[in-house]
Amino acid sequence: MALCGDCFEDFVHPLWHELEAKNDEFWRRFGRHERWDWDDESATLTFTDPSLPTVRINVSIVGTVQGTSWQWSWANRNITASSKLGMEKVREYGEANSLEKLTSGFLEADEYTGWEMTAVAAHILNAPGAYSFPTEHGRGWLLYQQFQQLSV
């Protein structure tokens, strides 16, 4: 049996705050950079700024929103396996805990869905943070796996 809608919100709410704290810590540690660049081939996100050290992050794509539809990366055949590492564990967690929103490849989405699903994935995978970025047709969400501070 799937968790009721309000029950899922009760489940997600503290995880969203957990992710928010992780992201705040990331920005405190590294600063807010002027520019970001995504390299699909290497699944890396790089933050650059003339006055801050460059930060390169290995990431996993959590999912995307296009219009009013969320798609998990594990359900998207257009995303390479190396760009969605760990996401299968999120689906498996959903199966083990009867969380239908984690096992349905597509969900009806609103402005919060991407961050909610990313917060759950970050908790399950113990990710140190996450990032959202615009895509050609909507938005995408990434989980940080490991990061490296490079010289200026």
C-alpha cells in the first residue's frame, strides 16, 4: 500500500530541511560562484568565479521537470548510466517502503516536486548537497557525490 499524500509530505519535510542545511554548508565552505558548467560526458558540475577557487563536483542526475511532469533519471533512457549512479537505490528504497512516488518513473509535478524528490534521494544516498539548473524544456536536479576544490 502506498503512503497517503499528506503522509508522504510528512516524510519529505524533514528531509528537505536536511538538504537545505547541506546546501547552506556547501555555500559557506566554498562561496557562491558566478558561473556553473555542466559536463554531461563526465557527469561533473563545475563552479567558477574570478575571485573564488574553482569547485568541480561529481554528480548524479536525480531527475527533470518538463511542464507539469517529473521524470526520475532511473526511468529516463536518454540519461547515461554513469550520470545517474545510485538512483536505482532510491527506487529500491521506494519499493521496500511502499513509497509510490519513488517507484513511478513519472509524477505529476509542481514547483516543489524536483526539490522534494532530490531531498529524498540525498537522504537515501547520504549526498553532501544538490543543485538545480534550467534545461531546454524545464529544470534538472543533481546530487553531489564528491567535490574537489581547485586553484583559482
